[in-house]
Amino acid sequence: MPVCAARYFLQWAAMERQHETTLRFFAQPIEQNSLGKVHGGAVMKWIDEAGAAVAIGWSGRICVTVYVGGIRFVKPISIGSLIEVHARLIYTGRTSMHVAVDVRASDPRDGNYAQTTHCIIGYVAIDDAGQPIEVPKWAPKTPEDLALQQHAMSALTLSKDIEAEMRRYMRD
Ligand SMILES: CC(C)(COP(=O)(O)OP(=O)(O)OC[C@H]1O[C@@H](n2cnc3c(N)ncnc32)[C@H](O)[C@@H]1OP(=O)(O)O)[C@@H](O)C(=O)NCCC(=O)NCCS
């Protein structure tokens, strides 16, 4: 299970089921790339951990990442920044859960956060045999929820189109 690092501080929303979370921590020197900023792979790991926490919290199941969609690195992140990773469930299929994740960074001395990365990431709940298993339905409540659900459905369609295209060139 990808969610394991004790340094993460999870704040669960007070809901019947956990559908969003925010992780906060400092960007560590070990995450530095050759340009002295946070490595993109480290940011993707944070995103996967926050998204997995939401998918597992929602479904109460072991979940695996099925796709990452529309990831955009808007700004580089300095080592020592205070990081906030906000993940929010925006769409459920039969066995899949789609989570919007926003990464923001601030200088801890002023606390002014700026968005650095956005993406949608999808998980599938699996049973003990590793087979996809049904998840509880997420029902959008607000106009913003509905817009985000539409956003997830568009990203899902794109992801499946990309997979179909890639299959032409993938080795068995
Ligand atoms: C994810 C996995 C369980 C799906 O198994 P599968 O037999 O291919 O699944 P299915 O075709 O039944 O699809 C399962 C769900 O994935 C979704 N899915 C499949 N391909 C997808 C794609 N390219 N993009 C987005 N979602 C996709 C389907 O829509 C379906 O969701 P739904 O039930 O809500 O409609 C399997 O591919 C797997 O184990 N992959 C490896 C996962 C992994 O190792 N992740 C990294 C570490 S956590």
C-alpha cells in the first residue's frame, strides 16, 4: 500500500466516508533534482500517496493506481518549502475512483501558498485476488462537485483514448 510515511499529517474531513484529505510537510533535501529543486518524481509520489489515502478511505479497500491524467507542473518547488497536497474524490465508476489533486508550496516564513501542480489520478479497488471490486457511489452535491465530475469524466475518456493509441506500440 503506498500510504506509509509517518511524517505525513493527515486531516480527514468530518464526513460519513472520507472523500478528501490534505497532507502537509516540508520538501526535504533528499528530494532534490540536479537543478536544486524538488524532483518531479517526488511530486508524483506525493500526489499518489494523497490520492490513495482518499481512494482507500472512500472504499475501505486496497486500491491500485490505474492512471494519472493531465498532470501539469506549473512552478518549480524549492527545497525547504512547506508543501500542501490536497486530494478530493470527484468521480466514481463501478470499481474506479477518480481524485483531483492540487499541490501548493509556500515559504514557511510567510505562509503564502502558490499552486505548483494539478492532476487527476484514478484508482481501482481490488479484492484479495487482485480483481476489481465495486466501490460506493460518490454523489456530487454542489455545482462545483458536478463540474469536477465532468472534468474527471473528460480525463477518463482521454486516458482510455491514449491507452488505445499506446496499445498499437506496446510490447506484450
Ligand atoms: C488496475 C487493474 C486492477 C485493472 O484491472 P483490469 O482487469 O484491467 O480492469 P477492468 O478493465 O475491469 O477495469 C477496471 C476499472 O479500471 C478502469 N480503467 C481501465 N483502463 C483505464 C484507463 N486506461 N484509464 C482510466 N481508467 C481505466 C475501468 O474504467 C474500470 O473502472 P470502472 O469499473 O469504474 O468502470 C489492473 O490493470 C492492475 O492491477 N494494474 C496494475 C496497477 C498497479 O500496479 N498500479 C501501480 C501501483 S499501485
